[in-house]
Amino acid sequence: MKIKGEYAKIAGFVAVALALLVLAPAVLSDFRLSLLGRFVCYAIVAVGIGLAWGRGGMLTLGQGVFFGLGAYVMAMHLKLSDAGPTGVPDFLKLYGSGVVPSWWEPFRNPVVTILAIVLIPSLVAFGLGMAIFRRRVRGAYFAILSQALAAAFAILLVGQQATIGGTNGLNGFRSFFGFNLFDPVNKRMLFYIAASTLLVMLLVVWQLYRSRYGELLIAVRDQEERVRFLGYDPANIKIVAYVVAAAMAGIAGALFVPIVGIISPASVGVVPSIAFLIGVAIGGRSTLFGPALGAIAVAWAQTSLSESFPSFWIYFQGALFVLVVAFLPRGLSTVGSMFTRRREAA
Amino acid sequence: MKTDYLELTDVRVTFDGFVAVDGVTMTVLQGDLRFLIGPNGAGKTTLVDAITGLVPATGSATFGRTELLNRKVHKIARLGVGRTFQTASVFEELTVLQNLDIAAGAGRGPFTMLRRRSATPPEVESALDVIGLSDLRDRQAGVLAHGQKQWLEIGMLLVQDSKVLLLDEPVAGMSAEERQQTGELLQRIGENCTVVVVEHDMDFMRSFATSVTVLHAGKVLSEGTVAQVQADPKVQEVYLGRAEVQA
């Protein structure tokens, strides 16, 4: 049984890899491929949410914070490198003092930028986790708290017109680590980078799920107090999952910036934070592939349906969400196992 | 041979002015199978909660000269004090083996945690044997029979390397045969551990207790062997009084 499950997962992983790295670039136009690249970024966030929520029971409605941290760090680096070694990004001349703020300076360095994309969201999540989980805040209270953080973060960004572009956000990037962003070849390369990152993240959570830590995380999700009596501090176990999920969201945000060409408070607040979650719920939050595939499918459906019926999508999304919650509370990817269970029961 | 013991001195638990445990003093030696009985509301479970860190208490509870009271729950567990709950609380989505493996692993480092379990740890293997669930190791704990879940809980205490076992109504809802098996299991475990069993079932107590403490209204009413306690007029009064009220 176990061995069979392993093979099925390997086959699933190979199928996802082939679809993303071979099939999609072969059949999709540059425009569609770039769209898919954006959805892949959402999928990376979704993989993290699957870990934190599906396996760890932390309903995190505020992944936009970490997504935004990664995205803004990347955007600041791109603006600075477009402006040249000592130059000043265009918008700072328009709205700001015309001087690069001192806290921008470290992000001129590409190495510092890449480290910061992972470390800043991780450290913020660690600090929040210490404050939240140690105090045994959980369930709906944690969900509300995380959502409030996303709202506060977006408001904070809106207020910083002079230093990070306010409502407009940061946009108009011309190059990505020296590569021209207007060149279609480089745009395709960005897609490959995002898709490979998603695959790596899937491997990371796969290893976590099959490790002893993964088993322990399920135990904490289902019976947090019981775990305490076995000598573990559940807060530490939850913090690990929360930090990994935050790092994934940060990386996704950083990839989102060059692919989409803009990051603004509208992409990191409450609404996008909830949107991240819908794909995870529909795909199957505690499964390995469900969150990523659900996120891509929902985003894809949203785009295609909004193109044909501009005001119709929101109803479709609502209906899909209701149907899944009512009939498949564990998500679409559990359809198969539901049938086998019925057959075994019969 | 070193003999460990659990020593409670004047343990007191108060909830908003209500005294649930009112100055309990008792000593339980290793190898003793101590039963803690008493009417509902006598403070039995609260006493266990206090020792395991679930509720704040005053007084002193020591095991091997280490003070247990008012430490964090998981720290007390690591000192070798384990407990079960009235309702079996195993991890239902995990298998029997995974449940035991988690219970055995509180001291594992990050490197071990992030890898897969390559082989069944020997202590888990022997616990599976002791609790008689070897054949069901890959079964989900959620589908076990009620009695098997309780045995799994006891097995988890064993692999956790608990020296003090506090069992809260381990045979509630079990069949006569399961009670017998559980009692024998506890006797075997009790040789090397300090075991305290909170129980309502008097037949079960008579068959397996080596000593008994009777709690009433948060105080120790009587203590001794089964025969001594049963002959104690104070105990008879409390239990008979209750019977009259119920009738």
C-alpha cells in the first residue's frame, strides 16, 4: 500500500514537471505562458499554505504579507539596478526627495537581495510565530489575526508614497539581473525559473510530509494538547511550518515581480491573501499536489472566464467554493481516494 | 536498587475560590499500583492535572527530588511523568506505529526529525509487543476498538519512557475481558514504574490495586490496602451516603 502510494506520487511529480517544463512552453503563446508563470507564483504560495494549513492546521489568511515582503525586496533591487550603480529610481525623483533612502541601499547588491527574499519573510514569520503560537493563539483567532496583519501591511504600503510608491507600487522594470525583460527569450526563461522553483518547493514539502516531522505536524494539527503531554512544545513545531510557508510566499512574490512587471498594495492585501487560499481549499489542502494544482486551475479559470464573461467569474468562484466545501471538504484531489474507500467499504 | 517515588505534599488547587484539591499529601513508591478512587468531584482528575502541569497548584509534588508543580506541561513530560486521558486521545489519522514513534521521539534532533523513519525503533517494537498491537501497527489509530486505543495510549507512555504513569480511567467502557487484560498489563508495567490509576470501577480496583487512596471533597479520606480502605467507616459513609442520594 505504502509503496504504491510512493510510486503514484513519483508519477504525479513527473507528470507535473513534464506539463510545466515541456508541454506548456510547447503549446502556449508567449502571452499565455507569461500568465501561467504568474499562476505558478500563486501555486508556490499555495504549496506553503498547504503545509501550514492542510498539515499544520494554521488557517493563514495573511500570506500576502510574506508574498509582499519578497516582492518588494525584488522590486527595489530591480528599480535600483535599472537606475545604475549610483542612480536614483525614476519614481523617487517624481514623488520622493530624489535621494535613495538608506534602507534601500543594501538591495543594490544582488546577493543581499536574494538572501533577503528568503530571510526577511522567514524572520518576520518566526517573530510572529513566537508571539502567536507561544501564547496558544489558534483556530479562528489566528485566522483573524493573520488577516488583520495583511490589511495593516497593505495600509502601511499605501502610506509610503515617497519611498515605495504608495498605491502605485513599484513597476516599469527593464531588466532582471542583467537580462532585458522585453526580450521574449528572457520572458520564457523567467517562466522556466518559476516552474522549476515550484517543482523544488513540491520536493521540499514532499520530504517534510514523509519525514517524522510531517507525522508530528499532523499530530499537532489534530491534538495539540496531547502532543504537549508527550514532551514536545507544539509552538516550535508550528513555527517551523509557518516559517517555511512564509519563505515560500516570499520567493513566490520575488518571482511574481519580473513576470508580471508590477507589485502594488493591491497584490498583497486581504483580497489576494484570501484568493491564495481558495485554490488550496479547492485543490485539497492536505494533499501534496492539490494546493499547487488547485491554485493554478482556479487562477486559470478566473482569467479565461473573466475574458468571456467579465462580471460572471465571481459567482462561479463562489459556487465552486461552496460545492467543494459541501461535498469534498478535503478538496478535488481526494475524489479518487473517495471512490476507492467506497469500493473497499462495499 | 534505587527506588523512585512520587511524593505529594499539601497539594492544593483552587478555581476562582472553589477548592478542588485541598491539601493532598501522599507517597507512591515504584512497583506500587496505586488506585485513586472517590466520588465524582472528589478532585481525582484535577490532582492528575496539577501534577502534569495542566492546572496551577500550590504545595509540592516531587519525583526523584525534582519539583514538578508549575512547570510547563512538556517539560514535566520530559521529566518522565506521563498520563492518559478519560477519553482516549490518540492521533486518529496516524497509524499505530506512527503514534508510538511520535511518543518515543521528544528528544530527537532536527536532522532525525526531517528524515523518514528508516526502521522501527526497538522501544517501539517492544511496546507494540507489550500492548499486543504488533499485527495492527499499520492500522489507522482512528479505526481501533475502544480498548485498543487505551492500550495504545499506555504503549505511548511506555515508549515515552515515563517513570510515573498517571492513568485516568483506563478501563472505562471496556469489556470484562479487556479489563482483565488491561489489569495484567498494568501489573507488568508497574514493576518498574510508579503507577497511579484513577478509577471508578470497584471490581477492577479490588482485582489489581496494591494500595488505594480515597479522595473526598479534595482531601485524602483514607489510604491503605484494598481491605483496609473497604473496612474504613469513613469510606463506607461517603460511598453509602452517595448511594442513598442516588436511590
